[in-house]
Amino acid sequence: MVYLNYNNLDNETQQRLLDISKEDIESKNGEDLKTYAEENHIEYDTILYEEAVKNLYNYKYVFNI
């Protein structure tokens, strides 16, 4: 098995995983993030992106070769 982190993946794979992570974060915390964004006058997409990136580093990527 080969263990990789997010930075070791190609750009296309990183983007696909980022999109999946955004969907995951939005389904779990979407309303809370929207409320936080409104209260703090921050763009929702910016917060969603930052939380999605944080979420990516919680994943473990294992490849069987």
C-alpha cells in the first residue's frame, strides 16, 4: 500500500476531491456556515472553500498498487 496526502495528488484529482469535500461540508454544516458568513460579513463561498480544504486533510488516501 502507498500512503499519500492531498498535496501528492495530481491537480485533477485534487479538484475532484475538493468538490466532494465541499458537498460533504455543505450537507453537514451548510446552514451554520451561512449564518456565520452573514454575521461576520464574509462571502459564503470563501468559508465553504476554507472548510473544505481543512476537511481534505482529515481524509486518508490509500492506494493499492
